Amino acid sequence: MNKSAKEMFEKLGLNYSNNGYQICYYNDFEDKYIWFFTETQTIEIDFDINVDYLQAINQQCKELGWFNEL
């Protein structure tokens, strides 16, 4: 079974927040933040990522339907 993006990010040690305009995965202690801006379909990342983060990012984009709209 495929894991959700939230599960994948949690496994990477990131917490989840959603205010309706943006989804944020974060770890305050390690100063890591990934924002998904839903209105503009943009992503902001403030740290170097590895393939595990990339897979979770791709999963979140799939769940948001961003790939279907290209």
C-alpha cells in the first residue's frame, strides 16, 4: 500500500500544518521547512533534499492533483 505524503514526511521527522492556503511540513529543531502554496501551485524548500524528500514531495503534488493539471 502506498503511503500518504503526510506519512512519508512524518517518517522523515517533519510535522504537518495546513492553514487552507498552504501546507507546511516542518521541523523547528532542525530548521527545516517545505511549503506547498495551493493557490499558485508552488513549492518552497529551505534546505537540501535527498531522494526520500523528493518522493514525499512528489506524493504531496499527486495528492493535490497538481500533476493532473499540467
